[in-house]
Amino acid sequence: MSEPVPLRPDRAVMPYDVVIVGAGPSGLSCAIRLKQLAPHLTVCVLEKGSEVGAHLLSGAVFEPRVLNALFPKWKEMGAPLKTEAKSDSFLFLTKTKSYRLPTPPTMHNKGNYIISLGEFGKWLAQQAEALGVEIFAGFAASELLMQGGRVIGVATNDAGIDKHGKQTDRFMAGVEIHARHTVLAEGCHGSLTKKLIAQFDLRKHSDPQSYGLGIKEIWEIPSAQHKPGSIVHTIGWPMDFKTYGGGWIYHYGTNLVSIG
């Protein structure tokens, strides 16, 4: 096989079978499954955060069905799923009162777990690396590499560029990751994903996506008020009747509450 040639002469090239952009649960699960099915494949994951989990901010109620398929013995492996869902409540809020409503079928969480997505991402990264996946944290994929109308990989961002776009004495060219297959797992509104959607008109026959802004805090509360496994979802106040949205309160860990 001939040596890969960079599309930009000042950049080095690293060849892989598969490059995955984004070290969230989807990207890492993809890498893990590829190595489980075909251990000979070379797989790398690029993560723009300083470490895996740095951009995984959600506190989540997690359904372990996919994890059961990836790692049937995940409990013995120490996966950070420690707080099992115990109760579900669905409330309509006014400014001064709450009203209990029937819990919708999609919000029944028996068998699920309340987790820190950041902790879970770090654990998945450990499992991926144990299988031979190479993970590069702190490297943002800033460019899709195109050749002959197809994607042949991605390039990482250049370093040492001033605010006017000029190279400084600290300039360091990015690296081109050439791969037979490129997987974009950037999450919501990913920059490379948006470019690819526009270039190939991938949303032509799709329903429009909707996006929401989440605001979350983690509180530590007195143990007497802590109810591990309690899950509360709300609608109503402080939203008006024209605004889509809701809230949540998840009790998990040691006296912790995710609220937003």
C-alpha cells in the first residue's frame, strides 16, 4: 500500500481504517463494537474536549439495553451505573402549586439508572482503549477531507493562529487523519455534520430537527431529604402555554440531585 499523500503539504498524515469524530457514548460505542467484531481494524477517536467526558454535561436517566449488548458483564466490570431508578413522578407546575399527572408510558424508568454521563464516558473510553482504540483528546476535527466527491477523513485544527488568521511563531499545522470510513458522532448541531448535511442535502426527505436549551445544576442536599432513585419530570411553570419544555429532578449518588 502506498503512503497516503496529505491534501495540504504542510500537514502530516495518520492513516486508519476508521476515524470517529466525538468521544461521547455514541462514538465510543461505535469504536468498541468495531473492535469487538473486527479486532484487526485500526480505529481512532478524536475528542475536542481536554479529556473524555469534559463536554458530557448531562445528568441522565440511562436505559442499559445497549450496554447489555456491548458488555453483558458490565456490573462486574465496574461500570458507573450505581443508582437504579426507583420511582417516577410527572407533575404539572403553577407558580405556587404542583399537580400529579399520570406518568406517560415513555417516562416509565423501571430497570434504568440515574448516571453522570461524564463518568460513563470516561469508563467507556477505558474499555475502548483496552480493545486497542486510539483516543486523542484535545484535538478538534475542524475540516472534512474530500477527494473525488467522497470523504477520506478529517483534519485537526491548526494551532498558533492569531485573531486576524495569521500564523504566529507558535504555529503548528494540524494533522490529516485519512480513513476508509469516517464516522461523525459530534452530537447536537455538530459543525462537520452540518457541512456534510448541506453538501449532500441529507435532510431533503427528513423532518426538521428540533433543539432545546437545557440549564442544569447539581445540588448536594441533606441525607434526610435524599431519595436515591427518585425521578421527577415536570411541565408548566416557569414556561408559558406557548413554550415547549419541562424540568427534572433526579436523586442519585451520595446526597446528589440533578435539577434543571
